Amino acid sequence: MTLGQLADILSEGLPKREAWVIGNPVAGYLSMDPAENHIWGLYVGRCGDGLGKQLMDHAKMGRTRLQLNTHLSNMRAHAFYGREGFTQVGAVWDGNDGIPEIRMEWQAPVPRQTTDGITA
């Protein structure tokens, strides 16, 4: 990819995205397309400190579903997304960078009503 192609991608994609950062100095961020409920980037500098969970919880607020792509070989990310309720959907494909990817989706739990009419 050339620098010009990267600039085109960024100038087209950034206006469509929301992004949140965590930490001071910045220790992580999440970038997503709210119209598609698609997470395009989640990165934290320190895994295991709860920063990714905080960012993901923020992205889930007020939404009933989210989707993302992740490299097939990134098992640590798959484990994190699994803990967050994401499941793999569809088949493996080669991403734009030639690296195999999978799509994962999260669906918000559906409130259930108990027999006495109370929503749980």
C-alpha cells in the first residue's frame, strides 16, 4: 500500500467513525463506524489491565449488536472477544493485507420476562 492509498483510506473512513481513548497518557483506543455498528480498531498498550473491557463496555452502551474483524492467528484477541460475548460468524477470508481474518458478532442479551411479569 502506498502512502497516497493510506491517505485516501483515512480521509474516507475517519469522518464516518467514532473513537474513544483511555488513559493519560493514552493507553488504548477503540474506533468504530456507528452506522454499521462495526468496530474497526481496538488497541491497548497493556493487556490484562481491564482497559479493553472498559472501551468495549462503552461501545456496547445503547447498542443491540456489534461486529468486528480480527486476524485468524490473533488467539489472545479471540479469547478477549469471546469473554465479551462475541462469536465467530461466517467463513475465514483473506483480508486486504492478505492475512486471514474472521468476523465476530455480539448480540445484546434479550431481556426475559418471568412468570410474574417482572423483566429480568
